[in-house]
Amino acid sequence: MRIAVYPGSFDPITNGHLDIIKRASRLYDKVIVGVLDNINKKPLFSVNERKKMIEQVTEGIANVECDAFSGLLVDFLKQKNAEVIIKGLRIVADFEYEFQMALLNKALNPEFETVFMMTNSQFSYISSSMVKEVAKYSGGLEGLVPGQIIPDIRKKYNN
């Protein structure tokens, strides 16, 4: 069984993230969306809230599951019996950073491969940071994130 991990903060998940998940699910037997619990970041949503949103928007994709992790990505891959890291790329700047991370992960464990997937051009400008900025000022979120999580995002900014 070919298992891939798509790691990230997903704070919140965007349509670009969902596009990568759907496409990766057609290439691998199982795709695990790994929600990073990074103690150095101050996310808008808790790990459990992010997991819940991802599970909600991927519930129709049978071979996708979601789990949280902290620490090294290569340790999470070992724990999940995965062999591939999926990384979505939007712009050249993404590639520079992700290429460096791929080389680091390869140095930590040469058994794992990193597969880069270009996002669909219609989502290339979307980032979680931009979604939060738009939401902060009550801008329209349609087309940026899956519709079913818009109320969750609005609720965060209305409190």
C-alpha cells in the first residue's frame, strides 16, 4: 500500500489545499493530511479545530484521513508507515523553501521521497494567511476556502 503524507498547518484549510488533497488521493492508496502542531506558531484555530475542518471537507474522499503531529515530519511518516511527502507549490518562493525542506528530510531519512504538486492556477494566489486577513476585515471568503467551513472562520472573527 502506497501511503503519502500531506503535512501543513492548514490554519485554515484553503481550496488550494483541498485541490492538492483530491489530486494526491488519485495517486496514492492512502493520503494522510498531517496537521502540524507547531508550538512556535500562534494559530487562529486549535489543532482539533483544524482537524475537524479537514475531516469535514474531505469526508467524501474514502482514502483520505487526517491526524495531528508535532516534532519531525520524518518521525510522523515512520509512525504512519508512509513513504512519500506531498508538498503543494503555488509560486517560485514556495519551491525555494520546500526544496530546502525536502533536502533536509532526505538527509534525516533517505527512504522518504518528496513529491511536489503544482496547485491549480485558479488557487495559486490563495494562502491561509491571506484568508485570515480577508476574514479579519469581513471580506468575502467564497472561492478561497471550502464553503462549509466559512461559518467556522466567521465565528472566530466575530468573537
